[in-house]
Amino acid sequence: MSSEAASTSSSSLDALSSGGDSLIGMAMIGKTAAALALVIAIILLCTALLKRLGSAKRAGGHLQMISSTAVGNRERVVIVQVEDTWLVLGVGNGRVTKLHERPAPATASEGEPPLAPSGFAQRFSQALAHNVGKKHADSTSPPPSETDRTS
């Protein structure tokens, strides 16, 4: 009987120790997941701070995009002004290539007349003026009387 009691107590100790190992394993997985979540939160926080600080530094920068034109599906020609220099850059397929460099032109003085509009712009403005003139003429004419509506 004592051997039966000893075997019963040893089997219960084995069951407790194997259950304890699984609890320890679950606790270890929980700690690992918490540490991973903490690392991800720190990375996201640092990213947000760098974006905020980085945009403050770039606000006073001397870089300005003047013009951009697509020359293909993924290729563009871009004119960028860096202080008093214009750079003509070819941008495409993850590469930027300097095509040309020249000094930035002087700003247009106030005494110069504006550039003449293109053919389309001129025709469009004439059509708008014509339509506005027609609407203005229609609004100044008297409304039709009752006798005009019935006939």
C-alpha cells in the first residue's frame, strides 16, 4: 500500500511539474509578445517624432520644384531650383540623373507685360466673354407677358 501511495504521489508531482512547465511556457510567450509590442510602439513613436522634426527643418529649405513633365509611363523631367541654380533632372525607375544645370533666371520685373495667352486660352476666353454677353443680354430683356406664353 505504501508503494501505491508513493507511486500516486510521484505521478501527481509529475503532473504538476508538466502543468507548471506549460504555465511557464505561456508566461514566456506573453513576456515575449509584450516586449515585441513595446519595441514596435517605440519604433512608431520615433517615426512620428522624426517626421515632425524633419518637416520643420525642410520648411525653411532652399529647394523648390519649378516644373515637371512626364516623358513616359514612369519617367519624368523635373526642373528644381536650389538657391540660385536650376537643375534639370531625369527621374525614373528609382534613379535621378542630372541632365543640365544653369543659373536661375532673374525674376520678372513688374514693368514687363504678361506673356501672351496660348491659342486655346485666347479662344476659350473669347467664348466665355461671348456666353457672358449673351446671358447678360437675356437677363436685361423684359420677361415674356402672359399673352406671349399662350400663343
